[in-house]
Amino acid sequence: MSERLEKHLLGKMLRKRIIGSKHIRYDNIVSGVASHEIGDLKEAVESLLKKGYLVWYDRSKKAIQLNKYKLKEIKEYLIND
């Protein structure tokens, strides 16, 4: 289930181009999810941070963005099932 959420989150951030100077607050990510999936989504975000696909936005302590240096890897991760 966590991998499904990871791919969904990465795909959505890629479509919205949350890269470079764009970012999304951590609190806003979990606000659009059903209450029973919030814990799973937080685990997915932490996993993506550890993999290096997401990075903390440098001007805000509680915002994340896609790692612009790993876009190719992110696209390959989304394609592979």
C-alpha cells in the first residue's frame, strides 16, 4: 500500500511541477487524504525522503519538493510496476 501512495504522490508532484523554487507544505499534503490513510501517507513521505526523491525545501522547515537531480530516476520509478 505504501508503494501505491508513493507513486501517487510523486506523480501528482511531478504533474504540478513541484520542483526548484516551488514547494508544498508538509501539512497540506496530508490534508487532502482520508483520515484512515494519513499514517500511511506520512510513512510514504518519509520513505521518499530517505530514497532521495523528495527533499526539504531550503527556505522553509516544513515544506518539501521533488529532488531536481533525480527526476530521471523518479520517472523510471513511476513507469516500472
